[in-house]
Amino acid sequence: MGDLAAIILAAGKGTRMKSELVKVMHPLAGVPMVAWPVEAARQAGASRMVLVVGHQADTIREHFAGTENMAFALQEEQLGTGHAVASAAAPLDGFRGRVLILCGDVPLIRAETLQGMIDAHGASGAALTVLTTRLENPFGYGRIIRGFDGRVIRIVEEKDATPEERGRNEVNAGIYCAEAAFLFDAVKRIGNDNAQGEYYLTDIVTMANERGLRCTAHPVADPMEVMGVNDRAQLAEAGRFARQRINGALMLDGVTIVDPAAAYIDRGVTVGRDTTIHPGVHLSGETRIGEGCVIESGAVIKGSTLGDGCVVEPGAMIRSCRLGSRVMVKAGTVMEDAVIHDHTAIGPMAHLRPGTELMAHVKIGNFVETKKITMGEGSKASHLTYLGDASIGSNVNVGCGTITCNYDGVRKHRTVIEDDVFVGSDVQFVAPVTIGRNSLIAAGTTVTRDVPPDSLAIARTPQVNKDGWKLKKRD
């Protein structure tokens, strides 16, 4: 729709958050709070957006840098919502369509609700439509005052309301749909003769009625959808409802979530059908989980891609990794910036540091640490090993206690182990060193120079047995 624009109000500091970070940039299910109404407006058809910024304006601009069809308006002094909308007039100069007005701290509004309001606005011929809801305890909200025909004739703020007006429970949700020509003319004329000395956007309701223009209300049934977030307790509550939506949508798409209240899945994460997610799992960033996977309790996966049929056991942590199909990540394993190919087993308690790439059918066992290595198909390091700055070929067996000695105190050096090498236990490779294919490195060997292909390398101190020796006991 080319005739719909959106203004998102995000200039306030949010003092009740008691934070150095501006309120609307606090994360909600993995993205800044303000990103939720921005996306809702886009899904509802807004082709142009203006984000009104004030406190920490550069932080907000930086987050949305490069966002298509988005402009920014600076509200240097926060003098009320009417003043904020007036600040957005310049980027929309010449626009003649409809304008949605949303709040950056009302994150749970759904695109479907906005679309319903837009449709109702168009059908009614109104100049202004106000989104409303009913609350059992409306304290702090502006009250909707209707005329005998049901039209909205006024919105009165809590501090300006009479006792009779405060008794009403239909409240202003702070979200509007207005005709642009009326809106930008009206906000120029708003005064600040009220208890707060602010320029209230709600005054345009009265202006519309004074001009004989129609002003209607569009009720939303679920008050949580228009919940404002002012402190960290409300942020946590909004997060709970956001995850409810995310998890509900995933389950409808064929994902099993054992306990939806205990699965922490951020917005933007995708999960394939027939995947099972156990309690205590955290999925965040641009994570993609394939079909038929099992993600067990306590697993944390951030910004990673997992192919079909993967299993992630309890307590595993995976950051910025790409996993193929049928990968087993065992309990307590930590992986970061790694590439894992199909049919690979890792852990338990393994640590794959950045730059690790494991080909198909590789096994990395318990208490193995890797860093900046490639490991060829069918190779394995089963336990208690450090492999850093190394290229390891296919079908290599790395014995227990093996270490690549890659750092000389000044520079890092690489170890190259070619295909079909067997490395015994307790071997040290003093890099730089190359081990030729089909070689055998005897247990306990310290390798300080290259080993040719098809060779046995053995470097041990000769064993000495002292006959008649016995340990003297203490007196």
C-alpha cells in the first residue's frame, strides 16, 4: 500500500527503567522493544516510516541504519506526544494518505490488529480512528469519552479527568490512524493548557469534532496487546507474552515444545517441523534449526544453523556455528564460530573455538579443545586433547593427551597431519611440523621435525630400571 505511512514515537528516555540505555532499545525476545511496532507497521502495509527519536538518538539510528523507507525525526525536547508527531511532519511533507501513529514502548501490537483498524477507518470515512481497550483498573490511562452516537468526542488524561470520567474503563491505547492532511494541520494547532503543560496528541480528537469531522474508536479485545512498558517488571511481562506468541506459532507449524513456558525462543528464529525442544532451551539471533532435531534441556544456541536430524544434549552452548545433518552435540559442549559437516559427534564437554571446521563422520570426544583447525572426513580425537592451528587429514586417529604446541611465545605456528595417520597417546607436536600420510606416531613422542609418509616416529627417553630399589619410608 503506497497510501499508508507510520510514525513511531521513540524519543523518551524511560526514567522508570533506571537504566543508562534508552527504554525503547531494551531487548524484548531478542530485538529492541521499538523493533516490534516498526515490524507490525511494516506488515500492516506501511510503505514509509518515520521514527521520532530524542534520547540516545544515535543508538536508535545505528540499529535501524539501512532500513528501507525509514526516516528519522529528532525531537530535541520531549514536550508531549503532539509535539512528537509534529516533529515527524517534515519527512512526510507532501504525503496525502493515511498515517498510523504507534508508540515505541507498546511492543505487542499485532499487524492484524493494525490492519483491522485501517480497514475500519477507511470504511467509516473518519478523519481519525483511535485504538481503545477496556481495563479493570484504568489508572494512568487517558479515558475515552463518547457521544450519544458512539463517536469519540474527547480523550481526557488521568490528571485532567473529573471523578466521573475517571470511573470509565475504556482507555486510549495511544495508537491512531489519521488522514495526513487533517493530522499535520491539527498538530500544529495543539496547545499546552493542561495539568502537565504538554502538547497532548489526544487534543486532535476535540479538533476533529469541532470541525465536524468523524472520529471513531476501534476496540481491541486483548488489553495485553496494547500494554505499555515503563519498567523492567513490565518488560519481563511483555517478554512472556511475546514468547507465548512465538512458541505458539512454532507449535502450529509442527514443532514440539515440551513446556512452552520454559522455552526461550527469540523473534526471528526458525525451527523445522518434527523438531523437539525441551525445557530451558534458549534459541536466539538468526538461528535456524532443521527438521527432526532434538534440542535438550539447558542448551543455548545463538546465531547458528543446524541441519536436519541434529541432537543437542543438555547444557551445550553453540554460538555462530553452522552444523550439517545428523550432528550429535553432547552434553556440556561449547562451540563458537565453527563449521560442522554431516554425521559428526562432538563431546561431551568438548570446546570448539573459532575457526574449527570438521568434515563428515568426525568424532571429537570429551575434554577435547580445538581452535583454527580443519579435520578431514572420518578422523577422530576421542578425549583429553588440544588441537590448535592445525590441518588434519582424513581417517586420522588422535590419541588421548595429544597436544599441538602451536605458540612459541611470539608467534603461532601450524601443524599439518596428512591422511591415515595414527597418533598414539601423550604426543606433542612442536609446530611448525608436517606428518606425512600413513605414518604412526608412537605414544609419548615429542615431534620436533617433519615425519615422512609411511614412517614410524618414536622419540622417548630410554627407560632405566634400578634393581633393588625401594622407597624409603618416613620414620
